[in-house]
Amino acid sequence: MANDMQPSVFDAAMTAWREALAARERMPNLFLMSVIAIAVLNLIYFGLVIVGFLVGPSLLGLIIGLIYAAIQGFLLTPLAIAVHRFVLLNETHDGYRLDTQDQRFMKFFTFLACLFAIMLIPRLIGDLLSSPMGPSATGELIAFILSIVATVIFVRNVILFPAVAVDAPGAEWRNAMADTKGHSWRVFFILLCVVLPPAIAVLILISIFFLIPLIGWIIAVAIQAAFAVFIVASAAAAASRLYAAYANQLGRPPGLPSTAPASS
């Protein structure tokens, strides 16, 4: 059940940032390896852009974008699971391992990949309905409506991820949808507050470094990788608190209280 005395949306975001930084202090190797993995992936993707393989909107670019997002999600799954367990169970795991044999890892990544695909469907439909002369009004309208639907699905299922990470007994789509019913706007604005301020700051930094050829580009890629890791950790912390506050049908592992206390 939800706590009657909930913190403000911005306070919840600040708590998520603090807990992400606390997790980094407790698991430095995990965070460092995650940054390196994403930086390497970004360099490969950026290299494709530089050589002209990805130019302008196209079906090929969309497919490669989906592959890129899926690989990024795969590489960040160990980090997200570790942060969820750190926030909810005070457990630390400072190793970085992409274990496809682990049931928890694969279930987490499968749900994540499905959400990535759902979020990409509006753009795909919009591109398919476009004419050679450019986007059509009908295609843009359909894509816009589908984008709203996809966002709602994402928001309603965000607490599924901490449930999977802590092996909750009811970690399924329908239970996450049931538990977030009536809380969608709060979940949305908390996630928005978690992501938006650091995204603006990083965008400014990256724009500055992209003005410097080669060295600046490499620095910008490294900054983006560190940003991605921090955002995933912060979003995982926020989702963990939302799970602790709202999870009912999802269930809870033994020892997890109905509302997790905020970190000091």
C-alpha cells in the first residue's frame, strides 16, 4: 500500500540521486566497468555515424538504433539489478558479470528489451506511413497516439524491474500494471525529475566538447557513458522506492517492509 506521507516529487528524485551516489561508493568496480562498457559501445556507434553508415532517418537507422538500445540495456542490466538490491535489501555486489545463464538476469533483460521495442513502435509506424515526400499528417498523428500509449505502458511497468531484481513472487506485467493503477502521474513526474536536470547539464557539456575535434569527441562519448550509468542507477533507485511504496500484487521478498525507509 502507498505511504500516506509521501515525499514530494523533487524530494523523491533527490533521494534517488543520493542513493545512486551511495551505490557507486559501495560498488565502485561495478560502476567503472559499466561506464567502460557503455563508452566502448558509444565509440562503435559514433564510428558508424562518422563513416556515414548512419545518415538521416531510415529504416536501417531505426533497426540499428533498436539494436544499440538493446545492447546498452544488456550491458547495464548488472548495474540496474545491483542498485535495486542495494536500495531494497542493502546488498552490495561489486562485480560486473553478464550472466546469460542466470534466470534473474535474463528475466530482467527480457522485460527491458520488450519495453524498448514497445517504445520504438510509434517511430517505426510513423516511418512506415511516411511518403517519399516526407512524413504524413496521418502517420504523425498515429505515431503521437502510439507514443502516449507506449509511455503509459512504460510508466505502469517501471516497478516491475525492482520486483524482478529482488525475486518478488508476483513479478509479472499484469501485477505491475495493477499496483501502479492510480499512481501513473506521480511515477511519471518522479522519473522525469530524475532524468531531466542531469540530462540538460550533460547535453550542454557534450555540445561544448563536440566542438573540439577528436579529443573533444572522445571526452563527450565518455561523459555520455558516465551519464547513462548515473541515470540508470538513479532511475533504478527511484523505481525501487516506488516498488516499496506501491507493490501489492507484485509481492515482496521476505524481510522487505511495506514501505522502504528513505536513505539519510
